[in-house]
Amino acid sequence: MARHLGEGRPVFVSDNPAFDFQWINYGFWHAIGGNPFGHSGRRIGDYYAGLTGDFRRAQDWKRFRVTPHDHNPVNDAMGNVEAFETIQRLHREGRLR
């Protein structure tokens, strides 16, 4: 796993880390005996608001989802990944405002 992580600890990023982290934490402890994320995570909306410099925009990131958010865990995760990738790309390109 270290070859994928580099030197730092991975950061858990989720739409709702208070809920999602519990599943991830259990899964890692059950499968490999520990959680590489440690005991914290970050919310996509807060990350997006920080990049835009406007905390009131914490929900605006959801427009970047492609897969419908229908509360099917796989679809929701896919939509969040799509949105996060788009946010990262727009930020790199200097187009996120």
C-alpha cells in the first residue's frame, strides 16, 4: 500500500464523512487490521467552499456529479468521485470561482 500513498497519510474525502467514515473504518479494520486514514476525514463541500473562497457555496459542488445521486451507495460514490475529479481539474486549470 505504501507505494500508492507516498510519504503522507491518505485523506478520507466524502460527501458525509460522519456517516461514510464508519463503514470505511469498519471495512479496513476487518480486512487489514487498521485504517490507513486514521481517525479523521474531510467533507467535499467544505473543500469546494475553501477553493472558491466562499463558505456559502458548500453545496454547489454537487452540480458536478454525472451519475445520479439516488442513495444507491455505488451510484452515490461514483457521483462523488466524478464531482471531486472535476473540482480538482477546474482548480488546476484556474477555472474554479
